[in-house]
Amino acid sequence: MAGNSFGEIFRITTFGESHGAAIGVIIDGCPAGLKIDTAFIQQEMQRRKPGQSKITTQRKEEDEVEILSGIFEGKTLGTPISFLIRNTDQRSKDYDEMKSVYRPSHADFTYQEKYGIRDYRGGGRSSARETAARVAAGVIAKLLLKTAGVEIKAFVSSVGNLALQKDYTQLNLNEAEKNIVRCPDKKVAQAMITMIEKARKAGDTLGGTVSCVVQHCPVGLGEPVFDKLHADLAKAMLSINATKGFEYGSGFQGVKLKGSEHNDIFEKKGNKIITKTNHSGGIQGGISNGMDIYFKVAFKPVATIMQAQASVNEAGDKAVMKGKGRHDPCVLPRAVPIVEAMAALVLADHLLRSKVSKL
């Protein structure tokens, strides 16, 4: 199976399955001498781990990261960094009844057709469990970006048909971590939590969007023509399980404006050139322009629902499928750190690529 690596200079390869012994990641290309905060690694893992609240899956995984290589006396060596995250709370028996039946909107059918074999226990490699390895790698990318002053903050901006009406500039994004749904508006957050609880009790699920803001990004990140910064961000986000859409800057709403309304006019502020508006979302010509980079990622409702659904088995015979086991009624709260991690991986890679291009 190809496609398990991401990045050019700052490159990661993840491994492992949902119900295997462990999952993990190898990070190559990280510069030597970067100070590593192990407490920060675990803090980020806690944000993504299952069983963290009443509106997430109740699978219990502490997601403790074991550092196997690449770090010595608290600093990176410049050699490959490898992290291991052991699986400790698998319940593979929950999947025995569905090992030959294709779950609606899952990867069961496509994996079986492509490879002729699949790990039916929790979806194996296609499980969102794999994203724990991405978050672990994303911590190293965040620490690297921190040396350049770059900050990344994501938050839940909609659940179902309930959406934040305020622009991110009108919100205190630090408030997102103060509630279990990770929405920075307290009132809207409570309404979202109520919606998710209602869907869970009905054996159903909900989708929505996660918004992300990158601040203090230096000018010049991005490698046209095919490696535009927004193109790589789009690929990163759409590689996350359950994603269905990506837009940056003015996005789809921008098409409603005239060019005279949409153009970002340049001006000088102090010793910096900025734009009066930021419909471009901090990226022009595929290259960062120093303004805030902001984008939105759409996530579908979780495919596993606790209701009976018609399907077929591997022989093509009719079958009835009903979800069993422990699953998220809504992926959005746990998707927030994953979106941040993937954004950090893209930006860290382009930061290093930008330095190389200026040698």
C-alpha cells in the first residue's frame, strides 16, 4: 500500500492499524537542535484522544507517545524521529458480525476490491485512529514553526445546520478549548453539544465544519506552480478521514462579489506592506503574503450509525448492517487538533523549502 508518506523536506510516514498492536510515525527532515517539549506532545494527544467527553467515542486510549529515536537530551538530532503509540483498548469482537458485510459509506468495499484483503477490525488502516500519529508529528512541526513565530488555531465553526455567525476576527479563539465541542462562542457551543447529544441518543450522527487560522506566517511560503501553498493545504485537509470539502479565504462566497469588491488593496503600515482586506486568505499566487491564512474544512456525518441499514456482503448478497461498538456521534471536536497538525506539517515543510530556495 503506497500513499503513507506526506511532505517533501519535512516528511512523515505513518504506520499501524486501528486494532493492531500500535500505530506510529517516522518524521524525517526535522533540523537538528530543535528543543522538544514532551509535555506539549502529550497535551496535544489529549486533545485528540478518544473517550475525552460525553460527545466522543468511549474507546479508552491514553495515547501516550513513546519516543524511539531522533531526540537526545531534549533536542532533535537531525536524524529520523520515530514515535510509537500503543493500542490498549481494542474490542475486535465488536466487528466479528460485520467482517464480510460492507458498511455503508466506509472504505470496506474499495479496500477489498483494490487489495483483495482488508482488516475489518475498526477499518484497519482506514480508521481515524491513524490520525493520532499525525497529531504527534504535528507537535514537532508546531515547535519548528514556533521558532518563526507562526501560530495555528482551529475551532468548530458549525455542526449540522447550526453555524457561527461571527467572523473569526470577532472571536477569542482561545475560548474554543474551554468547552467539549471546541467552539469559541459559549452560547453556540452549548447548542452544538445539545444537538450532538440528541443525535447520539437517536443512534445517528452529525457533520459540520472546522475553521483554522494561521497567524504571523512569513511572506514567501509556497512553491508554484503545482505546489501552491493552498493546494498543499487542501491535499492535507482532504487526506483526513471524513472530510468532504475545503475552502480558503473568501471561498465559495467570494464568487458572489465583483472584482472591484473582492480585490485586496495594498497599503503600507509601518515598515510592512499589508492588504486592507483579506479575501485572498493570506495566499496570493500560491504564496503566503504575510496576512492571516484562514480556511474551512467540511466533515461528513460519521458513517457508523446505530441504526439498521441495508447493504450487501462480499458475495453480493443482501444484508442488514447495524453499527456496533464505540464511535463518535460527531468527529468535529476531535478533528480540531488534527486540522491544526496537518496545517503545521504543510507550513513546516514549506518553511524549510523556502529556506532552501534562498541559498
